[in-house]
Amino acid sequence: MKLKNLTVLILLVFSLIGCSSKFVSGSLIHDEQTGPKGPVAGERAIEIAYTAKEFEHLWSDFNFNENQPDIDFDESAILIAHTMENSCPMNIERFELSEDGTKLTIETAPDGDGDGCDDIGFLKSFVFTIEKSKLEKVKTVYFEGEPFDM
């Protein structure tokens, strides 16, 4: 009986790993209701940092309240995706590289079913870490359906 339960558990774990492929390319490390300084504050934006100095500059420009996380820039790069949300917080639904590695798709979705959300616009920024070698191959980021050429 125990062997049967263990076998089912192992199969379940491997099937869940296969289902989680939407996030294999990167990790969400921070999100906050904040946005960049300047004219893009109310628009979607994608920013990338390949060095600690670039990341420090972006962290300041986006007015993040928390301390900047430590990143190993020998291995990783940072991608910041900025949008607007209403009174229902937005979450990342999809963060996925195309098979050839040239397209990165990021999709968001509101908490719950979206009913009862006020149309108030709040700035929202998501910070991802991604393998530098993978990000360097990306030619276009599709964020909430809008293309951003790299």
C-alpha cells in the first residue's frame, strides 16, 4: 500500500512540474504599486538591467519602497514590466519564452473574476529575474499583448 501511495505521489509531482512550464524561464522577485518617473508612468513599459548599476538606477526611477534585492549579474538580468491595475490587484498569469527563445510573453490577470473592481488606475510594476543568456536572445517582449522590441 505504501509503495502504491509513493508511486502516485511521484507521478503527481512530475505532472505538476510539467504543468508549471509557464514560469521556467524567469522568476517574479518583486511587485509593487509604483511606477517610473516621467511620461511613461501611465503606459505599459519594459525595462531591462544587465548590471548592478543599471538595476540601481531603475530601482530608483521606479520608486520602489523595499530594499533592492541582491542579484548575481554574472548569471542573471532583471526585467521590469510596468502597467496599470484597478482596485483588483494584478498577478502574473504567464511568463514564457518561445521555443526559439526570441519572444518572451508576459500576461497578467486580476485577482478573482474581476467583478466588483473599481476602474481606478493604480501604477503597478513587476520585477523578474531571468537568465542573462536567455534574455540576450529575446528580440520582442509581449506584455499584456503589446509588443516591445528589444
